[in-house]
Amino acid sequence: MRTLTTANSVLQLAVTGLFPVPQRLQGYATDDIFSTEALDSAEVIMGVDGKLSAGFVYVAVKQSYSLQADSNSNAIFEQWYAQQQALRDVLFAQATIALPSLQQKWAMTNGVLTSFPPMPDGGKTLKPRKFGITWESISPAPF
């Protein structure tokens, strides 16, 4: 039977030249572990005569990961960002997300760190940090 829990999810991330062995992310934020933006699956143009034209286009996939301020996995993103700053270049990543509750898994390919909060926001408690990766693709993978 399938459920909606994410408590047993497993997210692993490898960064070429930095973390060749996939690192398991832990210390997720409570209400926003990961999210993916909806994709524009076609380019659509309306002509002045009212005729609709459309075409297939490849699109990058934006995904974010939210980690508690005290998560040890923040160091993975900090090292990734620092290495890119030192190299003045980008490092590509690969990742998987397994959701046992749905008996499904997804593979993310050729990702680039595109959003990096340098520190947690403060309030009554420290707020989660939300990191953004832009992927070439996200596709179902064998579970």
C-alpha cells in the first residue's frame, strides 16, 4: 500500500570532482524538503491572425532542497559553492531521490548549483536553508 510519507525518503547527491561517491542528504526541513518547478513543455506563439503555432523545446528543471540550519548536509552545499568560487567554474552533479512510500525513484542528471544561501536566516529559531539546483533532466528510475 502506498502512503504520503517523506520521512523514509532517501536523497543522494554526487558532485563531479568533489564528491564522486554519492552523499546522503539528512536534516531536512519539516515542511519543505524538496520541490520542483513545473515545466513549460512547449513553446507557444499566437500569430496576429489568431493562428496558434507550437513547438517542442528542451527545458532545464529547477529544483530546491531545504535543510534545517543545523543539518550536517549543509556542508555539502557549502563545499560545492566554495569549490566553484575557487575554480571560477561550475561543477556538475548527479542525484537520486527514492520515495519508498510511493515505491518510486527519480534520477537527476547534470545539475548545477544555481541558488546558494550563504547562511541561515534568524528568527525565534534559525530558519532552514534552501539550495537550488538546475538539472538537465529529472526522470523516473528503477526502484
